[in-house]
Amino acid sequence: MTSANTDPAVEQASRRRRRPRIAREPRATGQARPKGPRQRNPRGQGERLRDDIIEAASRLLADPAAPPLTLRAVARAVGVAATSVYLHFDSIESLTLAVVNHLFGELVRQQDEITETDPCQRVLAGALLYCEFGLASSGHYQLMFATPLPLREYTPEHFPGWKAFQQLIDRVAACIGTDPEDPLAFFTAQLIWQQMHGIVSLRISRSKFPWPPLEPTVRTAVDRLLTATGHRPDP
């Protein structure tokens, strides 16, 4: 009870002093924390971050209607500071070139998985795979073949995609029975590539046109070009 002669302010202060203290429960060591910025890679794993940057940029570039790529947008997608991206790529052009090389590497990998053993059937299977690869991701295809790239060297061997084209030359040479260094092998491979590029590009840009089925279109084009060399592929 409160005495009638007690100062109310003194009594209130006394109550505050007698109020029990509530102990805070210690944080459990395994308690999840809010997800923050990407953790820094351990020493020696800088290449891992570089690969992550390329993968993120590739995803952003897959949509041909996406806004222009920026290094800051890539940094946000990876979950790192923009300065971390600049450590690996000093410009958007250099990053774009890295993405293109990455995509051509994937194309080569898929070409290597073709199981056809007949040389001419390998040419056909590779041409069909090329078209399917391009039509599956029009944004990537246009990036690989329709985007100006900063190339310091201008010999064919320095062009992105040269390894993929060399695959085609080797297969054409085996099909028509000549050496890969034979100009006829190079010329025929070039004609096949041009034909396949036209097939893919037109189907991307004029998607509503009533195009015939892809497989017979590719087969007919490749057969005619190989026949023009004097070699008639087996059906």
C-alpha cells in the first residue's frame, strides 16, 4: 500500500527500481542470419567468380528483348559489388566476348556428343544440331552471330567459334574423302554454315512464316551441297 504522506514521484521511482530484469535468451550458434552479399571466394578461386559472372551475363543476354547489358546489372545478378566484376572485365565488350566464347564452347561440347559414325551422317547430324541450338535460344544465337565483337586479331583462328567451324571442316573432309587442308573442304563447310545460318536466322526473324519441318529442310540442303562436290551421301 502507498502511504498518504509519500511523494508520488518517489513512489514511482521506487517501483521502477523494484521491476524485475528480464534476461535475454542467448542467440543459438546455428541460428540462420539474413542472407547478405555473396561471400568472398577463398584464395585461388577467382576463376570461380569469373565463371559465375559469365554465367550470369549469359542468362541476362538470353532474352533478345532484354535491356542493354551493364556490368552493374551483372554484379547484382551474381550478388557481388560492381568492383568485383571490374576486376575480371574492364568493359561490357570484354564480358560480352567472354560470354560468346562460352556459348561456342557449349556448342562444341554438344557437337562432340554426336554418336553417328558414318562421316556424311555426322555432317548432317552436326548441321541439324547447329540449327536446333540456335532456335532454342534466339538471344544467344544473335549474340554469337549478329553482334559486333571487339576482336584484336583478325586471322580466322582468333574468331570466336573457329573451333566449331573447324569441326565442320573436318567432318566435311571425311565425308567427301579429302584432307581437311583441301580448299574444297573449307569451301563446302563454309557453304553449309551459310545455309544453316540462313535457316536459323529466317526462322527467328520470321517466326510466323509457314516454314517446312526443320529436319528434312536441313537434310535436303546438306545433301545438295555435298553432292555438288561429286560425293553423293548415303540416304
